Amino acid sequence: MANIIPAGSLAATLADEQSHQYLTFLLGGELYAIGILSIKEIIEYGKLTTIPMMPEHIRGVINLRGAVVPVVDLSARFGRGGCQITRRTCIVIIEIGGGEGERHDIGVIVDAVCEVQDIPANRIEAPPAFGANIRTDFISGMGKVGEQFVIILSVNHVLSLDELAALGALHGSLQDNREGETLAA
């Protein structure tokens, strides 16, 4: 007799397996990770449209299939100055939750994407209380892969709700401008 798994259990099992998978990437010579459930896609670094009077860590916006997507320089966000753009530099498109169930896409610039790693929960330590090169609230944990640690980022803290509000206002004003340009044409 075959084992029958109820559909709800299968979905929960698959979600649990995926929750242990992280996209790893390099930033300033250090290895970081973000849970794959937050990742929408990875694109080649391309031309950004800069927006005047934005914080240093918001590099600009890109047109992603007709949608205006803000791009954050993670290195600058961590207080280290901007990323040095090379041919391996990528923009990782992350989907994050806003208030009232809204979802927003935000691009983050990374030096290089490495791979998807399975990091079981029992191999993840609590974030350090001090000594990290970035704010401790940006770190959700330290994953042990082989003999090295991977800094697992807390996307909702790195891209905070206050920042989301500012990005939402930016997105709204850009959409208004695009609609005005369409009407004028």
C-alpha cells in the first residue's frame, strides 16, 4: 500500500524544506545569505536611474518589465561605502512585505552571487551581541557551512519599514510622473 500524504502536509513539508535554503552571496569579501523564499530573481547589474536627494545607500531605480524597482547598495547600507562594480556584480530582487499585506520588490546590489545552500536550523546560531561588522539587528543568525560561518540577514530589518515608506513614496511619485508623461504624449 502506498503512503498517501495529504496535500496540506506536502505543502507544509516543502515549505519547511525551502525555509532551510539560503541564497549566499559575497559583499566586501564576506559571505552573506538571504532565505530563498524572499528572492524573486537575480539580474545582471545594469544601468540605474539615479534619483536626486536620496540616501547614499539607495543607488536609484531600474525598470523591471515595466515596474519601477528601487535598488539598495547593501555595502553602503552597512556603512562601508558603496559596492565596487565589477562584471560579477548582481542585483538580487527581493520581495518584502509592507503594511496591510502589501508586497514590494526591492533590488539589492551584491558583489557576487555564490549558490543556494541548505542550512538546517540546528546549524544556525543566534546573532552575535557584538563584534559584527554590521548592526546586529540586521542579522537573523549565523549559519555554519563547513568550517565557516555565513551571516544570515534579516531582510525586514535591513530594508526597514521606515525605508519602505520612503521607497513607497518614491515609487508613487515615479508612477505619477510616468502617467503624466503618458498623458502628455
